[in-house]
Amino acid sequence: MTAIERIAESLEGSGYKPVLADSVETQKSLSTLVVPFRPDELGREYSLFIEVMPAESQDAVEFIHFSLIYPFVIDHVDCVPEVIRTLFLLNRFLPVGRHQFCEQTPAVFFQYQLVVSGAMTVDPDLIREVVDMIGFFTRNHGRFISRIFQGEINAEQFIEELEVKGIAIPPLFGISERNEVNASLS
């Protein structure tokens, strides 16, 4: 059994339905595990991709790479600065991983790399917790990102919505986010 098959088996026991995709040929053969999440309220499909990057030597670490491409694309380029600013704000909430924006596609994705001494020895509960956490982040943050992509709200309105819910964005270098957004807009 390979590490990716072991991960798939542990996720199946938690109600996920992972699918092992065909290997991609690189220096070493990598297999991708696709973990579908339930569709969002608009019926858009979310899938998490998991790959194990093998160690180059016996004493090196291995990486378990998690990535998710959000199932929506930008409607108009005018909102790109707001999308990037909002991703920066969202990333400050995350204990692991990060949201990123690709200008070429244009798409938003989430990435996280778990560094382990051996992928075969990782506790299956840890993998399930990471997958659950990524599902939670992407589902909740995806709602805001989608609205900004569609031009419904901007970063300032995003901050206001959080404040109404009693959520404050963690300050960066002692500067409140409201001051930071206002300064960047002027």
C-alpha cells in the first residue's frame, strides 16, 4: 500500500469519497488523490487534490500537498485588486495554508503543505482533520470570494460584514485593518 492509498483509505472511513487519479510523470511518479466536497449552495463542485511528494533521500522529509481550485472565475478584471486584498485579509485568519490568486487563469486556489518525516506513518486522524479544516475554510471563505469576484462587495464591505458578526481581522504590525484598507484606497 502506498502513502496516497493509505490516505484514501483513512478518508473513506470518514465519509469522504476519494478517487485516485492517474499518475503524473515527473522525476518520480506522483499520484493525485481527488477528494470531492459537497457542492455549495449554488451547486458548484469543490474538489481537494492531495499529492505525496516523496523524500529525495532516507533522512529527508516528505510533503503532503493539499490544493483546491475554487469553482468560479472572475467576471470582470476591475475586481482583481479587491480579490487580492480580500485574500490577504482571509489568509490572516488561517492557522494553516493560504489562499492565492492566479492572474493567468484567473482563479483563486487554496494550498497547504504538511511536512512529515514519513507519509506512511502519518496519523490518519491528522489527515482527516486537515481535510475537514480545508473544507471548512474554503466553504466559508468561498462565499466572500465569490461575491467579490462578481463585484457584489469590496474589501471594505467585507470588513464591515465581519464586524457586524463580531469578527475582527487580526491586526498586522499593530495597524487596524480599517486603517490599512482606507490608506490603500487613497
